Amino acid sequence: MLIGAAVMPHGNPVLEPEDDETRKLAEVLRKIGEEFKGAEAYVLISPHNVRMSDHLGVVMAEHLVSWLGFEGKELPGEWETERGLAGKIYESAKSAGLPVVDMNFAALSGEYSRWPLSWGELIPLQFLEKKPLVLLTPARNVSREVLVRFGEIIGEVIEGSEKRVAFIASADHGHGHDENGPYGKVKESEEYDRLVMEIISENRLERLMEIPEELVRKALVDSYWQLLVLHGLLRRVPMEVRETAYACPTYFGMAGALWVR
């Protein structure tokens, strides 16, 4: 059963907020953590783990281990994969004809079945009680329809599970907000972030399908593909949006949002 869904950022500033907007965002993330305390497992989709251009990924490794922080931020820890749920998501997506692969490392199970986590997963997990999780990865070169269908399948599998499960889309938005940042300043980042926050606040994720491809590309985002998966999930299990917040303390935009039944 799906108990809730969330968008959570993966930028270091939410861990130690220095401005009011980021503090408000961190407070929303803490509220998400409180709401999800009743979950028995999480399904988390992250853009900063395995990068595959045209295949979706389901991590089947038994142990998920902190490996790569961002800008030197160390976030140690180890999580376990909810392998039963992961297997059902993989098999259901495969049976539906989606371009999905299951991934493991070193051993099929046991002590040496281990998989690295990056800041894309570790930062959202800092706001959540430690529970088993399923780690998924998106792909940018599959169609929007495939990403939405993947989300629908995830929703169907979770709803059919006896476990109480929360879904998290790890996502930061436009990366061109600061002329001194690594990507410079581009107007499309502000345009995309403003539009996405409007879509989230109105709980009209179907409007994501209307965003021009050129805007997504020029805005320098790493959120769009996970949001399409979230859209598919919420098509299968409609929910109300309860909390939203946005902050841009550095060169990239960050947002938090919580959906509940």
C-alpha cells in the first residue's frame, strides 16, 4: 500500500540551512520524514546513481552503502534493499515491455552483494527513518510516456503489496541560477523552476507533459524524468499535495513536496 509520495532535494544546503527559504524547505523535509515514519519500506528514484541513457534501473544488491558525498560532505551509513518489492517492480516493468534492467554487484546475495550510494540518495535519506528501500534510476533518452508508464507500474506494485510503502523522487531543478556557478546564469532555469513549482502546488502533474523539450534541456535540470515517474505513480494512486517549499541558496533550485492519501 502506498502511504505517501514526496519530492526531496539532494543539495547540501538543506542539511545546514543558512537562509529563511532553505530553513523552510528543510522543515518541509522533516515533515515528510514524520509522515513517512509509518512506512515499512521506501521506493526512491535518484538521478545520481547508475547513469544509463536508455534503460531504467532497479537495484537488486542486498546492501546499499554510502560512498560518494557532494563537495566533501560525508554521510556514512548502510541500508538494506527490500528485494521482494524490487523484484516485483522489475518483473512487472519487464513484462510490460519497458526498457528496464536489474542491477547487482559482486555477488547475487549475502555480504558481498553491495551497491554504492551517492548524494542523490544520501541527502533525502538523512530526513527519513532508516527502513529497507528500493533504489531506482531514471533514463533521459526514453520517451515521456515510458517514464509515466514506469510510474504507473510502480504504483500498481506498491498498492498490491502488504507493506506500507512511501515513494520518494530525489530531484533538484534548474542549475543555471548563478552567473558565478559552474553553468553560469540562464533564464530558462528560473522559468522551469517557477513552472514546476506551479504544477506541484496545483497538483496538476499532467502538465509536465506539456513542458517543451528545449526548456528542459536549456534549464539544466535533473528533476524532470523523476517527476514524470511520480506523475505516473499518482495517476494510479491519486493523492493530495499537503506541503510544498522551494529554495535557491546557490546555483541550483531545490524543492520539497509531500502527497498524502
